[in-house]
Amino acid sequence: MTTYQVNVLNPKADKLLHDLVDLQLISIVRVPSNKSVKKSSLPKNKRLTQLLISGPELTDEQLNTIQETRKAINQWRKKPS
């Protein structure tokens, strides 16, 4: 017996596969998808809060760089054309 893994993209192909099962020409074993995302049991606002709390923090140097860049952009915007 040879085993294949197939992604069925068309509902007609799915029906065809099930017809082959009915004729006992093939057997189908469903494999759980690795792409499924586990939903958190927390409400949305709590998940966001948890994400923000556990997320990365800016260093003082990074914060200074951002502030300097903002100042430069604002000066460029205010220049008369």
C-alpha cells in the first residue's frame, strides 16, 4: 500500500474522493492542519493588555533616536515651499 498526503482544493475533488471510498478503492485518514491557531480563552482586551505587557521595551537610546527623527521630519514638513 502507498500513502499520499493530498490537499483538496475543489469540492468536486472531495466528492470524487468520497466516491472512491464508497467503492472501497481508497481509504481516507484526516490529518489535522498545522496552520490552525489556538484561540486564547482570554477576552480580546485582556489579550491585548497581556501582549503589550509582555512585549519588547525600547531602550533610552532607541527612544532618543525616534524623538530626533520625529523632530527632523517635523522641521522638513514646516519648511516653506
